[in-house]
Amino acid sequence: MADPISISLLAGSTLLSAGSQIQAGRTAAKEAELSAQTAELGATQREADRKERLAAALATANAQAGASGIAAFEGSPLTILQQSIEAEETATERDAFNTRIAALTTRARGQTQRRFSQVGAATSLLKGGSQFAQLVPEE
């Protein structure tokens, strides 16, 4: 029969290994979620920046048209402004879509790492159980 110290060390190291793997998986999932949220926040900031640049461009176009005696919101200047607005909306939608895909991928990666850690922990427990069985002689 194995001595109690060996059995205790085996049990402790097995549980420590399994617990560490579970904690690593949880940490990976939390880091992935934080990364996804950061990417989404970045997309929101980029959208605000684009809107600010568009507003500045519209104000400049309006001022230039007024200075040259052209009505800013008629004819060609209006067409140009509409095209600028549509281009910015398209860019915003594209960025939001790409960000959403990246965030989903990051979250999925974190969840996958968490699942792998759970499998690793289960494997550690099974291996520890097997080693324990080898320590205890059959009667």
C-alpha cells in the first residue's frame, strides 16, 4: 500500500492542475470578451469621428458655395453632398459589420479556449485517478 504522503501529494497535484486549467480557461474567456468590447468601442469612436469629419466637410462646402454665390443645397453641390453622406454611411456600415464579425470571432475563440481547459482539467483528473489506482494494491 502507498504511504499517505504520496497519496496526498498525488491528490493535491491533480486537483491543483485541474483547478489551474479551469482558471486559465476562465481567464481566456474574460480576456476575449474584453477584447471584443474594446473592438466594438473602437468602432463607435470611428463612427463618431467620421460623422465629425463629414459635418466639417459639409460646413466647408456650404461656406465655399456661399462665398462663390452658388446655393449650397441645390444642383451639383447638393449631389456632391449626398454622395459624401452616402459614402460615409457605407463606410460606417462596413466598419460596423467587420467589427461585429471580429468581435464574434474573438468571443468564440475565448469560449473554445475555455472548453479546451475544461477538457484538460478532466484529463488531469482522470490521469490522477489512474495513478491513484496504481498506488493502491488490489486485495
